[in-house]
Amino acid sequence: MTETMKTSIKGGGFLLEDVEKNDVFTPEEFTEEHKMIAKTTEEFVHGEVAPLIDRLENHEFDLSRDLLTKAGELGLLGADVPEKYEGLSLDKISSTLITEKFSDAGGFSLSHGAHVGIGSQPIVFFGNEEQKNRYLPDLASGRKIAAYALTEPSSGSDALSAKTTAVLNDEGTHYVLNGEKQWITNSAFADVFIVYAQIDGDKFTAFIVEREYEGVSTGPEEKKMGIKGSSTRTLILQDVHVPKENVLGEIGRGHIIAFNILNMGRYKLGVGCLGGSKRAIELAASYATERKQFNTPIARFTTIQEKLASMAVKTYALESSIYRTGGLFEKQLGDLTEEEQEDGSRIAKGIAEYAIECSLNKVYGSETLDYTTDEAVQIYGGYGFMAEYEVERAYRDSRINRIFEGTNEINRLLVPGTLIRKTMKGELPFLEHANGLQDELMSFMPEEPGDEPLEKEKYLLSNAKKIFLMGTGTAMQKYGEKIENEQELLLNTADIVSEIYNMEAAIARTEKAIEENGVDNETMKLLLTQVICEEGLQNIEAYAKESLIHMEEGDTLRTMLSMIRKLTRRTPVNVIGVKRDIAERVIEKKKYEV
Amino acid sequence: MNIYVVMKRTFDTEEKVEINDGVIDEEGAEFVINPYDEYAIEEAIVLKETHGGEVTVVTVGDEEAEKELRTALAMGADKAVLLDTEDLDGEMDHYTISEMLGAYFQDKAYDIILGGNVAVDDGAGQTAPRLAEKLGINQLTTITKLDIEGTTATIERDIEGDQEIVEAELPLLVTCQQGLNEPRYPSLPGIMKAKKKPLDTLDLDDLDLDEDDLEAKTKTVDRFLPPEKEAGKKLEGEPAEQVEELVNLLRNEAKVI
């Protein structure tokens, strides 16, 4: 499918070409059905789950099981399962909205996410007809609950080095599994586990393992820093006889499943962080307007305003880029015929096209949530440190997001890694663009863009892409394949790519909104975009300089740094002033509303 | 059983109401199904589930109200009807709306019509009772329990903190009070099905009505928000002095005695 796509909407293609705004999906384009689905989810979470959060935090997991059943009755477990197997075959924007709204459920959002995502999707994507018929109707309706067992005590990021073994029995009917899987979400009550094990020592393979099988047991509940409302245990496999029909996908090809599942998992993790960030703003803004010190609501102090505004800026960047990715999935998958929709591997391939974007959303999402919950605690002051307040839990719950579904470091490394791989496979014309740029840069003269809304931001974006190409092209030339030993450079590249993705998503979204409603009605979006682009370019400049200084020296370095100076020359935005305007609006609404 | 619900689209109860020049500013406000009408919709669906039949939800308004009608369909209603007020230039009141509903129901076969006890925006509680009068059928307001056996309805209703049990014959109009039921969330399959369910729009011509017949019987002269709550006043001194001061303030400042 990649072959027929224009470069700008291929995974990673946005770095090489201008993206048309109409190729960027925005939250302003939600349909009535999308909004109704979001509302049902929100009402379920606030009405049914929220009152039980304290009890869930105390590990009353019978409640989790009941809540999942109720969620199943409302259809909240079937969005990503085909209709043929009692699912709803909803579009990816709908399932994104469900995940976003579930984030207010605290640790229970993990129970939901693990079940519908990494638990059920391996069967949706890679199960054979018999496996799908056997498991998916129960999973989509909540009659059975799924979990995903990949990590082991000695294999985390290096997942393929798992030690769990699978040996075919003498009769040739069953694989006998032995090993221990660690930190398994939903393990207290899951009925079905997706388990990875090595056949003959080196054939990494996925299995569907039922809790009922003899030899399956779980360890005690882990004592965690956060997400205590979700069950996490060890899964112990002792001579478990798994019918050979329960091999998922091909023998020795388990990594294909693992990596594909992680793409969607990472995206959805970013989505959950978006919901969490919005909640943090709502709590912080409400508190800041009520709490008085020196006889003044603290929201009147510009220090607090700066915090609220920065939270909103990051959240707008995240929201715009999340739904941008969601829109890309839809473009890939929405046009598939019903038959193709049922072919899970086809869907998985469509999602894998955007592996880079998934990693970007994961990294930026988790770091935005850490930022917003941290600042929310700060705004609450000492009260934020007290367990009676929701922000205390939100702060603890946030931290894991930078670690699971691939640490942020692994995900950052994946961004340039995937770009290089796509370039080598001829999927992205990266080298052509990098070579073409050299001539362009020789004659490059900084411009002073006009005053039309977003004109300057678009100019900054196009220069940001040039900086990316220049820096990455230089690194590729200098190090070739050895670039993988220069991890700091790769991390910097990922951060530059992330800024570009966010800037572009925010610009396209704001531009569309202004076109629809006029600039006077979209001031908030414009202000947010101005800050995103100004701060984005500042960051890009710093990352690029740091990398170039490591790579080059002498005259070459001086020439390159002067090029960076030219590419970042601009009349800077008054960030302090703009953030005060943004804060006024956040305080007035007492929540994130753009 | 032919079950009808008369429904109103109202401001979201969490919205802050703003008034400019005596007109409520609806810009950017969220709207919902009037919460009392949600009880009516839920009860209608329960009746259908128990007795079979069909649920039709009717509202008077403009095309914006289609969203709330779709929500009712997503909850489980079978049909929705919008009586469009686009052709009406003048002011509307409960008379206007009940006349339009009356015209719609004229040729309908209904066993029961359910509505909310009041709408949370104007709190009048007039439209449904007016409709029953217009149709010349039994009506019972503020009901908290409903059972139907054959053509007889057994109903519990709120009366000033007490319960009254009444029997009434169908066809019947009832208005629903909190406590009657717990409205369901529209399920996702319900939302997807709602897209395909019929939503008809009828204008004044379709209803065989003339604008002049619908002229409001009341006129809204002004609208204003309650005064902002001011900081309280603490009376000091001996109890007797405080009482004296309080009486003085009630008489001269608050002017309530």
C-alpha cells in the first residue's frame, strides 16, 4: 500500500515534504457519532468507575471484573474487534476517543486498555479463523478478559531474549510451556493470556494460554508506585500443556506480533496521557481559582498563569498530533473493504506504516502527562502531596508511562532507526531530499514572513524541516551504519522530529479552524500554536547545535552553525505575554478548552 | 403498544448561563436532553421491552435538536420526529409548543405519552399538561412508578413528600419525576444503529398550522440573573443587641418584614 501513497502521508514522510492541511485530521472534525461515543464513555467512567476508584486502589479486583462486564454491555470493549466476531468494527477515531475518555478511570483505565489493546488485538490481527471464532466474541463482550505476557525478569526492552520455553510433547499435540512472565496487567482476573516463548530455544513464538490450563498460576500483587487500581502480577507457567492449535501466528515469528501490537499500544498510551493531561489542567485551574494566598486567588499570580498556560500549550500540541495520527490510520484503514477489514494482518500492516508517529505520540504524551501532573501538584502546594487529593494519585500514576510499552529512550531510538530502515528499503526518498537541500542551503536567505495568521509559523516549520535534513544528512554521511553507536545524536534527532510533528499538527489544525470559523473565534488556538512553534524552534535549534558540535569541527562546524542561525532567524514571539492570554482563557473555563 | 415521548432540548445543567440584553447567550453552550425527559425516554423504552410496541420521540425546535433526537434513538427509541419552528418568526411560549404537539398528535394512535415533569431551563411544567388537555385524555404528573396491565396503568406519584397511588385508563399522558428510573447510557451499538433509524422533520404546512394560530399567549419582558451573592455580615454584641440589629436590617435593608 505504501507504493501508491504520496510521500507526505507515508509514515515519516512529513519530514521530507510539505503536508497539506486537508491530510491532517483534527478534533474539530469529530462526527455526531464520535461525540456520542465519547459522551457514553465519559458518563460510564464518571458514573460507574469514579465512585469506586478508592476501592480499586485497594485491590478489590472483583469490582474491576464487574466494571469490565458492564463496559462490555455498553460496547466499550468491542470497538477494535470486527462485527463478525461480536465486535463493532468502529473507526480508529472512535476507539481513540474511548481510550481518551477512559483515562479518568485511574488505574482501571489500564485494565480496560490492556484488555482491548495488547490482550485482544494479537488475536484480532494474527489469529486464524478458528481462534478468532473461539476467543473474540467472549473478549469483545467482556465475558472473558485478556492479558498480555511478554516481559520477563531478565528481558525488558530486549524482549526477544525471553527465557520461557515451549517444547512439543511426544504425541505432537501440545506445547509444554515453562517460565515466568513479569508485571502482567489484569493477571488477577484475566481468562486468556497472550504468552511468548521460545520453541527449540530460539524460535520466538506467541501462544494463546487459558487460565484454566493446568500449571498456570499467578504470583502475589506487586507493590507499585502508581496505577494501583490495576492488577499486576507474575504469570507462572509450570509444565502447561497448550494445544498446538493455540500457536498464534507462525512459529518463530512471534516478534512480528509483538512489534505490531506495540505500535497501537504506544499510540493508545499517548491517547490516555492526553486525557490525563486535560484532567490535570482542569484540577489545577479549578484549584488555582479557589485557593487564596495573600488575599488573592493564586490564579491571579502570573507564576501560576505561566504554569497553566504551559500545560495547555503542551496539551494542545499533544492533542493535535494524536488525532493527526488517528486520522492517518483512518486514511489507511477506512477505505479497506469489509473483507480486508477482517484480515487483521492487513490492519496491522496499515498501522505499522506509522510506527514512527506511534512512538512520537507515546514519548510526547507520557512526558506531557508527567509535566502536567507535576505542575498540578505544584499548584496544589502541600495539599498536592496529600493522598486525599486526586493530583497526588495522578502524579504517581503518570510515571509508568515513560517506562512501559517501550521506554521513552527505546522509542526515541526507534524514530531515526525506522527512518533509516525505510530509507534503505526505498520507502522514503530521504537521501534525494537531503542532497537537494545542500544546494538550497548555499543560497538560503532568511525571510521576514508576513503578518497573516500562521504565516510565520509555517515559515518556521519549513525551516525546522531543513534543519532536520541538514543535521540528519550530516550524521548519516559521517557515521553511516555506525550511527547506531551515537545514541545521543539519535535521541536529539527524535526530539527534533517530535517538535516538527507537533508544530505541523498544531498549525494545520489551527489553520483549518480559522478557515471554518474566522480568526476572531479561534484566538485560543492561534495563541497556542504561536507558542508551540516559537518554543519548538528554540528546542530544535538547541538540539541541532549540540549534535553538530559533536559531529564537526573547525570551518565546517562554523559554516553549519551559521546556517542554523540563518534558519532560525526570526522576530521572536513574546512568549510571556502570549502565555498570559492563554492562561486567562484556561482560568475562565477552569479547564482545557480550545 | 404505541408509546410517545415529548422531549425538550435544554442547556447542559453544568453550563453557566449568560444573559445579554435580556437574551440568553447560547453561543458555544452545550445542550442536552432535558434530564426529566430522560426519565420519560427510559420509561418508554422499558415499556417497550415489557409490552412490545414502538417508541417515538417528538420535539419542537430547530434542526439543532436533531442531536438530542439522535441521542434518544441511540438509547433505544425507534423513531424521532422534529416539529420544525424555522417558519416561526415571533416569540414562542408553552402555548405555541403545545399547539404544535397537539396538531401532530391529532391523527396519531397513542396508548401513552410520556414527558418530563418540568424542563430544567424555564421550570414551567406546562407543555405536557396542556397537550393532554388539548387531546382530551387522562393525565398524571410527577410520577415515580408506572405499571401497565391491559389498558390500566397503576401509578405512584409524588405529593408533597408523600406517595399517592392512582389507577388510570389508557390513553394517558404522564410526566416523569426523579426516582422513576435510572436512565441508561446510549450503548455503542445503539449509537451506531441510531444513524439508520428514521428522523422525520415536519414544518407548519405538514402540521396544517398557520403562524397566526401559534402566536404566544405570554410575553417575556425581561430576563436577569439572580444578584451575585455578597459576603455575609457578622453581627456582634450581646444577643439582645444582635436580635435588634437583625430585625432592623430585615426591615430597612432587606425590606422583607
